Amino acid sequence: MSAPTSPADLYRRGLRLLLDKNIPAWVALWADDGLMEFPFAPEGWPRRLEGKEAVAAYMRHYPDHIDLHDFPDLRIHETTDPRTIVVEMRGVGRLVESDAPFDMTYIAVVTVRDGLITSYRDYWNPLAVRESGTAFTGSTR
């Protein structure tokens, strides 16, 4: 399969991989020195993951905690930098442990270089973690 040709294509492929629960393939979309940031992360949650290995460790158990079903309301905006997009979306599914509904809003700023994600700032809704059973991953919390 050929690599996606634009940041938007790469991002859409990444969403498909998350829905397929293929975390290793999702991590493969990252540059070795990729940076993932969570500017709105509440106290005790990671705010910065440096490098592909840190991203992989953070995401490794994601499907064990959240069963994603869809990303409705996806809007991808191009910027004046052709390597950077701004994404608005919702992730919906269920929390595995409690079987409670999962519905999270996101805005992400993503930069791609040479077909790989180099920067991902994830502005997810921190109010959702106040609900019980919202341990998204098993790492660094």
C-alpha cells in the first residue's frame, strides 16, 4: 500500500486504524522523533510524549479501555503550512470496563513531514475524565 499523500489522508488513515484497533499500525504513522502534546490534560495526566516509543507505550492498551465505534463530525482544515492540518471531531464508542458510553470532542493540530506525523497537539475534553472508568490507557497515570 502506498503512503498517504497529504496530512489529511494520513490522518484519515490513522482514524481507520484506531477504529480497527490496530495500534501498532497507527504508531507506524509516526516519525521516530514525533511529539504528542495534550495542552489541556488535567493534573496527573501526561502533557507531553516525546518520540515514537513514548507514543507507542501511551497507546499500547488503548483498545483495552475504549472501544471506538466512529468519529462523526470529522472536519479537517488545511492551514497556510501545507504540512499542518487542524482537525475537529468527536470520538464515540464505549468504555470497556464499565460499558458506559464514550463521547469525546477533540481539536487536534497535526504536522506531517515525509509522510509521518511529527507533531500532534491533542486538545481533548478534560471534563470527560471526571467520570468514573475513564482510564483511557494503562500508561503514565
